[in-house]
Amino acid sequence: MGSRLSSLLVQDGYLTLEALKDALALQVIKGGELDTILLEKKLLDEPTLLALLSRATGFPPMVPTLADGLQPMQAAIPLETAERLGLCPLPGEGGALPILVGANADTLVLEELAFELDRKLSPFAAPAVRIARARALIYGTPLAARDERLLERLGTPPLPADLRSSGVLELAPLT
């Protein structure tokens, strides 16, 4: 799916092919996800990136209330699995388990995970840095200094541009 994000960035005119190549080269050097590089280098603002991640994954964008009040808990998905798949489960009672997923989310892998958990999943697209923060809060693990610096600069998660302009402030509750 990451290549889908790259394609959207160029096709929609957010980055030139040369700027994308530079961002990908920097990703190879610094590591991490492409969306983190885009935010660190201020090549995109977070609401625009969130809308593009939603389009790239086919999942609705995360809204700030999804990450409100997160604290250490017994997560439905082991930390190692969450890190390997680049996702983070969120608290959810009954119904579908809400999870944050990044640009590389694979629907087949998510379907397999849902089968293993014997529970439906409700994925929400999110930048890697927001997923890392949620994982740190839920699993009680430290956040990387790089992510801390970026989150300090970004502040509170914004509403996605498409939700803000449509007047929708929250997604329907998960059931």
C-alpha cells in the first residue's frame, strides 16, 4: 500500500517525482515510514496526509477522539504483532475492534488477524507517528525520541481535511 501513497502524492500534485525520490532516499537513510519523512520535512500538513492515507488504504481516517485518554491496557493484539504489522489496537468493548493502521496496511493480513482473534476489525488510517504514540500509551513502552520531537511539533491530531470541510466532526460509533 505504501506505493499507493507514493502514487497519490505525485498524481494529485502534492509532490513532484523528484521530491518524492528525495523523500524516499531520505527514508532509506533515516528509516521509518514515508509519511513520517513527509511530516518531518514539512512536505505535507497532517490533515492532507491523513486524507491521502485514507484514500491509499481505503479505510476511514482516524479522528482525534480515537486516541483520547489512551492508557496502558491488556491489548487484544500482542505488541510484537502490532509492531510487525504497523498497527495499534484501541480500546473497544464488544463489536469490532478499532485499530489504527498505516500506509502499508494489507487487507488480507488484517482479515487473517481478524480470523485469528475471532473478532471483526475496524481499521482507521493514521500516520505512523500517531500509531507509534498510541502503541506507546497502550503497551506502556517508550516512544522514540524522533517521534517525540515530531509529535511535539504537530500537537493535537487534527481532523482530516475532508471531514473538516464536510462539517462531519466524528465518525459513527463502532458497534
